[in-house]
Amino acid sequence: MHHFLDPATLLTASLLWKSGQYDQPSRITLLAETPAVARGQEEFLSWVGSIRFSPDQIQRLGALQGSDGYSLFDESFLNYLQRFSFQCEVVAVAEGTSVFPGEPLVRISGPAIQVQMMQPALIGLIGGAIMKD
């Protein structure tokens, strides 16, 4: 499993899937909190390009059960993950660029489900920033 795509993150994505709102346009912007040198963008973009779900990972996710004894993830969502293709637009300042408080470091626009799935990695890989919707 990808480090930032844990079952909790995927469960939230699954709820968007079930609600039918997964493909609604969405955007998230990460802003600098303090004066800093931008870092982590290249690692984030590399991580995004590596997202794939193997049959074994899909099978393990399908085996996870809630307290009610039913699978946490329905089959249609697992099929979506199996076919996952990143479709968001990512705009980021160049790594090493000086930024000031409130300036955007990264903006992701795309289907709500994918924007939501990217949030933990955005926070984890690009430190010293705040989220703004």
C-alpha cells in the first residue's frame, strides 16, 4: 500500500464514491505558513506518478471488514482503485523557490475523490505549510 493511502484515507474516498460526488470538480491549495524555501514538490509529483494498486492490495482492501462484519469497501470502489489513473492538474512552485507566508506552494484541481486522496501526501511531503480550500 502507498504510505499515504492508508485504509482511513481510502475509506473517506469510498464515501465520496458511494455518494456519487467522486467526480465533482474540487481544488485544494497548500500555502506557505512562514517565509521558506519550497521543498517536497518533486517528491510529491514522483509519488503521484507511482500510484498503482496491485491485485494483492485490492484483495487485502476487499478483505477489511467493519464492526458490522461487512466489507469496508464495495466492489465498484475497489474496481475504481484497480483502474486508478491520476487525472488532476498540479501547479507547484519550483523546488528551491523562496516563498512568503500565504503564497501558494501547490494547487491540485480535479475530481473530488482524487483531490481528497492526495491531501495526506501533500501534508506529509511538503512540510511547513497550511491547507486552504
